[in-house]
Amino acid sequence: MPGIYDLAAQRKASAASYIGYKTPSQHPDRIMEEHDLVYFLEGEWEIYQDGIPYTLRSGDVILLHGGRHHFSRRPCQAGTNTIYIHLFPADNDRYFPPSPPNKGKTVPVFPDSPYAPENRSQEEPADDLLPEKISCQGSEEVRFLFDAIAKTFALETYKREEKISSLCQLLLRELYACAHHKIPGDIFSAAIGYMVSNSQKICSAGELAQAAHVSERTLRNAFLRRYAMTPCAYQMRYKLRQAAIELMNHPQATIRAVAENLGFCDEFHFSKSFKKEFGIPPSLYREQQAEKMDPLP
């Protein structure tokens, strides 16, 4: 069963680090108070949680929920490397304790809460559920956040605990995105990152798909499911919104210059697209926005 995580809660980590296994090793047989989040950099390991086996390889994340029994029956592959985070549960986190408890180990007592599985209605959307195993291959954000949390934990820096809490919140949200969108890796960040970093041109559908390492059809279908628009339509909306910002931030720039800086082939095409998006041409938009910003006499 998946765990129920409060994605908005402040978070505290008791440990976070890289750990590698040069020789095959067994996973500790234990029930922890904290959640144990493990990102697999390389290698392979079969880890059990409440008797259910999960095979983990490069790019996989396993969430060993606090209060649940986890262990391994055979050692990991030699050369397995991971990043782990021991994360204290938030008040509204809920997960399912072993039944019956193994080897006389005790399990935390969970107070009543609307987040508890038995207190949730069938109609209530379970948008805070995270499964035990999440495939995050291709998600640069998940890898980056695990790395950032491990490094921040090791540093004595200003407001260290607040930084770790914020990073953990972002990590749980990224894990949620990977778990529920059912696409190979985080293709959205790859495609959108490519269009943003190439702001002076309009990228083709083929270029965006190549940046995300998927076919044009896969990328198109993924964008339609999440955003109800194609990758090219998403790009156009983004560029036109950037154009609106540029028209205000650079009042001396010509409409033609703004259009060229954002990759439009000519001023006419840009103005037509801008009017379709905002209902007025860019020159009138700039005038109206400038009037709103003028101080009262």
C-alpha cells in the first residue's frame, strides 16, 4: 500500500548522505521511526517492505515508510551506490504498520486524523499518495534534490534546517510528479527547459522531443494529458507571456526587436499571435499597461 504524505508540511531530516557498497551487503532488518528515502545511482538491490519485494536499479527511488518493516533477503550487487535521506514524518503523514509486527518490534502509535486511510471517504481524491517504488529515470530534478539535501545536511550553513525543509518539500512534490504521470522520466522539464534556454528561436516539435529523449508522438500525448495543449502551443503561450513582460520592462524597445529576441520570424506574425492570446495588439497592450503604472496627478 502507498504512503500518504502531507506535501505541504515542514520537514526535518535526521540524516542524509551518499553511501556506496563495494562488496555485496544486506539491507538492515528494521522498523524505523523516520521515513527512509533511497535514490539508486547504480547497481541493483531487492528490498522488502512488509514482505513485499521491490527490485531497485539506477534511477529508482524507494520510500521505506516510517513504522513499516523493511529488510533484504539477499545482498545488493557489488558497486551499488545510493543517496539516502532519513526524514521525520509530518503530523499528517499516514502509512500502514506491519500486521502482525515482526520479531516483537514496536510500531509508532498514530493519532486519529482525517488523513488516516480509515477516515478518508471514497470520493476524496488521494492526491497525496506516494507508492513505495518510484521510477525517476531521466528526472534531473529528483537527482538534483537528493544531492542538494545530502550536501546541505553536511554543511554548517545559515538557516540549514529551513533549507533542508524546503528542499524536502520540493523533493516530495517531484516524486509525486514522477509517480503519477506515468511517463518515462521527467520529459516535461527536459522539453520546457530546452525551449526556455533557446529563447531566441521557436523550437520545432522534433527538437523538443529530441531534448526529452522521446518520440514526437509521446511528447505530444504527454503534454495533452497534463496541459491540454501540444508542446508547440505551450511554447507559444510561454513566449507570448514573456513578450508581455518584455514590453513593460523595456519600454524603449521596438515591437520588432521584442519579436526578434523571442524568435518570431517577423513583426506581423508576432503581433497576430499576441492579439490572439491577449485580445489586443502589442502596441496597445504596452500603452494600457503604461497608463496603469503612471502615478496619480
